[in-house]
Amino acid sequence: MKIEAKNLIKIFGPNPDYALDMIKKGAGKTEVMEKTGHTVGIYDVSFGIEEGETVVVMGLSGSGKSTLIRCINRLIEPTSGEVTIEGENIMGHDQHELRELRRRKFGMVFQNFALFPHRSVLRNAAYGLEVQGVPKDEREEKARETLSMVGLEGWENQMPAQLSGGMQQRVGLARALAVDPDILLMDEAFSALDPLIRQDMQDELIKLQERVHKTILFITHDLDEALKIGDRIVLMNEGMVVQTGTAEEILTAPASDYVERFVEGVDKSRVLTAQAVMRRTRAVGFANDGPRTALHRMKEAGISALFVVKRDYTLIGVVSAEEADRETGKGKTLQDICRPVENMVGREEPLNNLIPVLAETSQPVPVVDEQDRLLGVIVKGSLLGGLAEAGGR
Amino acid sequence: MSYEIPKFPLGDIIEAGINFFTEHFSFVTQAISNFTESGYDGVVEFLTTLPPSVVVLVITAIAIYLGGLKLGLFIEVGLAFCYNLGLWFPTIQTLTLVIIATFVAVSLGLPLGVLGALSKVFYRIIMPVLDFMQTMPAFVYLIPAIPFFGLGVVSAMFSTVIFSMPPAIRLTILGIREVPVDLIEAADAFGSTRMQKLFKLQLPVATTTIMAGINQTIMLALSMVVIAAMIGAQGLGGVVWKAIQRLEPGLGFEGGVAVVILAMVLDRITQRIGEKTKTS
């Protein structure tokens, strides 16, 4: 585990220990609020993030998600519980150790960008290295590099106020990446941006992540964003975790009524993958089979074309009933007569990408895994069925 | 009344304190007095041996650099008018007094303001002190200055510094406290030390507000310098004070106009400095 949070509790108020005692004796959030006037920010939150994973903490405002992300680098001091980074408990760190940890491990991106208004784009991006005492030339070179990585080449000498919101947040991202941190903490990083810019930034973050492989903790109140970015999602409500899982798990198996109501409005075609709506292939032809066997299988399954695979189900082509009939009795195997498949899709392909593919062809579209092994097929009917089923839930 | 409460001897206490101070620390106040006075005399002498046209041109050039041709022209005409009224020497005296007093007030006020912004305890102590300093009638500061430094320019400077320091402190505190929380959080998140935060974030972001405070300090210093003429500060205040004593309204008005011109010159120039620091 890169990051692990164990039973984190944060209580805001003048005497949190007293309120904590009440909680430990089993009092609920509202009870504590009513009796002591203390606000429970987060309540017994535990989760872990693996190295290189993107975990999105998702919740509405007041759900405690911003408090949670600040507990991870102790910008907010948890009332009780534990945070471990690479197995090291950071709760006992003194100011000095904590500062070193923040410098070495964390890059943080903020909702309202929090760029330093008196510093140029370049000097903003170099800030993290500057406080570490990296010499000027070195840190500015690194900052330039990072700025060009986020697409801001040529903007180095502008002031933040001269940039659009999207560009400002790129600076924010560059500032976080310039220190080359293992962990990116992103607090509602894209929430202040226009919807179109937001989508661009999401795509860019995903692309960037493929290059840099950071461990990312991303906070958002936008479920679509959570589903798009997160490898896993931690859903929070009123300071508590209500469900943890992949996008698909949360959509298809909501843990509670709250989650179910929450995910109702989601555009499921973006989240459901090819694998979720495909049908198992009823029949395949093997490479060494003859055309006659193929015809027989087609007849049995009631289909007019057959995918041809190797013994390990690696897809090599497709053969139609007419072609098989024409070549019957010439001593050829299916491997000789099959045509290559033009439009196969990966199993992780989102449904909305399948729609154009299916629109182009009347044939079933094969779904394959990473080694091109045939997993199933999608026909128009199964796609519509999948969407209808998901939408109706 | 039979249950009369005796008068609280506030005045006696203050006097005893001041007497004690002058008796035992006269060598310190003497030294400060001598040092300040020779410094002041040196600057005045330097500025008045230069031909007035050169001084005017230099100030005009600064104004043009900071605020453009229009401001430069305005300042040129204003200062030339002071010269024309025959008030060049007192104008220079007052200018020197204001500049030195402001320099001292700011170099004391800025660190105190930083301290007040960073330490809650110090903030609680200094705020009532500042209120006291600002509401106390300005004339009162003149009286203890005399036993410390004697009649003359040093006493004037002492009371001017005390009277004009509060805005520098107050606005430094305000400026630093106004720095948005999310910026502070960002600085913390990247592992800044307290000093790094102060010098790389809080002070630069607060500069505009601090400059406004310095501007206020200059204006207060100028107003005090006129009042301080009563204890022997010369300059334009001296001109006005003389006019009051001799009942010469014309001379008094001339002195007053020169003070107004000087005030505008100083105000515009420091304001432009504030704007410059904001945009750079």
C-alpha cells in the first residue's frame, strides 16, 4: 500500500477529545453535534491506495472529502486514526519531518488553483523546488520541462492573472509535478473549470498518468468525473465511506439506497464496458477445422458467420457460410479461407465508443482481451439491451 | 462630600516615570539627540546647497518615471511654486523631517506589524496600544519629548515617529492576514518553512496594502511635523506657527499651501510606488 488511512476521525470544535470519547462510546454524528456543538468532519474513514493507482474520493459538499484529503498530508490534523505512507506512520512526525515528507512525497493541486499571484508562471511552477533549496538554474529548467509537459510552453513569463482558468490549473498541475512527487493530491482540481475545459483536463490527466505513473488521490463532487478518472472510487456521505469499488461495481451493485439514488442519473454508456454487454460466443471454428465442420456449427447455433480462433482462442479471422460452402471439399482448413476481422474491440472499451463501430457493420463485433483472445461478441441487440437494462435500474 | 475618593495620581505617576527616565537615561537620549540632529542637519544642508532647480528636476524625474509626464509636470509646477513663494528652505526642512521620520517609523513599524500578524499574543498586546497611540491628541506627545530631547527638531521627530507609526503597523498586519487561506495552504503543502512562507508569499502578496500603510504614515508625519513646530521644528510648520503668533493670515496661508503641495507630491509618488510593486 502506498497510502493507507486507518479509522480517521476529524472533529472540529474547541474540545474534540470530549466529543471523540462520545463517539468511541458509540454516539452518532448528530448526537455529538446536538450535545456538544462539535462538527464531525470525517468519521471512521479507512481506505488504501496502491502504488500507481488513481483513487477518487467522491461526495457532495459537506461529505468530508476535502477534510479527508488534507488529513493525508496533515494540512488538517486528524483527531484520531492513522495515516501511513509507504508503511510509515506519519502521525508521529514532528514539524520538520512533516515538512520533509511534504517536500519529497506530495504534490498538491487545489480547487481554486491557489497560484501565487505575484509570481510568473515559471516561478509558480518552480516554487516547490525553490523551498527545497534547489539552485535557480536547475529548478527553472525542471519547471520549464514540466510546463511544456502540461502544454504551457511559451507562457513561462506570463502572470497567473493573465491566463484562463484551464491554463491556470495547468500551472497548478505543473507546480505539483515539478517536484516529481510520488503522490498527487488533487482537491476538486477541475471543479472550477467550464465543462468542456474540464473534460479536456480529465483526458489530459489520464494521458499524463500513463506517462508518469503517480499515485493519485483525486477529490470530486462530480460522479461522471469520478467514473472517468478513478481506478477505484471511494464514495462518501456525511463524513463516512458508503462504498468503495470500481466504477462498474458502484454502478451495478450499489451498496445502499444512498448510492443507488446517487448513481441514478449517470450516463452509463460511458462507464459500462464491452465486456459487460457482450454475449458469450455460442460457437467458434478452430484453425484446423475444415469448412464442413464450420457449416455444421453455424447451422447448430443458427448464425451465418463464424469466428475462427487458434486453440488458445486467439482470434485469427471470420468465415461466412457462403465462403465455407464454396471451399468445401477442397481440403482446406478454416485458417486458409478465413478473412481477417476488421473491427474487434477490447473488453475495456466503453459502450459509447461501440456505437459508431456497430453502426458501420451488420456483423457481430468480437470482443477480445489483451492477448487478442476471443471473449464474446456484441451485436446491435445486445448493446441496446445492455443500455436499456442499465438505464432502467 | 464625606466619601470623596481622592484623585488618582495619573499625572504624578507619568511625571515621575519621565523624570526617572530623563535622569537615568539622559546619556542615551542625548546620544540619540545628537546623532539625529547632525543627520538631519547634514541632509538639509546637502539639499539646500544644491541649486533648487536641480532638486526639483530630480524629484520631477522620479515622478515621471513612476507616474508619467502628467504627474511630473504637476509636481514640477508645485515645487516651483513653493520656491516662488520664498519658502524653499522651510520646504526642504519639512521634507527632510518627514522622510527621516517616515524611515524610522516604517523600519520600526514593519517588523512590529509582521510580529503582530504572526503571533496572536503580540497581536492582542499591540492592538490596544495602537488604538491608544492614534486617539491620544497629537499635542500630548510633544510634552514628554522635550525633557528627553530638548526643544528642537529631534523632539519634533520623536513625536512625529510615534504619531505616524500606527498605520504602518496596522496595515502590515492587515496585509499579511489578508493573504488568502488557500495560498497559505498551498505554501504549506509544498513544505515551506515559516520564514519561506513569510518572505516568498505573505510579504510580497501584502505589499500593496503595506504600501498604503506607508503612504498613510507619510501623510500623518507631514501633519505632525506642522504641529511639532510648537516645540521648535522649523520648516513650513514654523512658518505657519510664526504667522499665528504674529496674526499674519497671508503668511500663514502661504505656508499652508506649501504644506498641501508637499503632501500631494509625497502622496502621489508613494501611491505610484505601491502600484508599481503590485504589477511587477
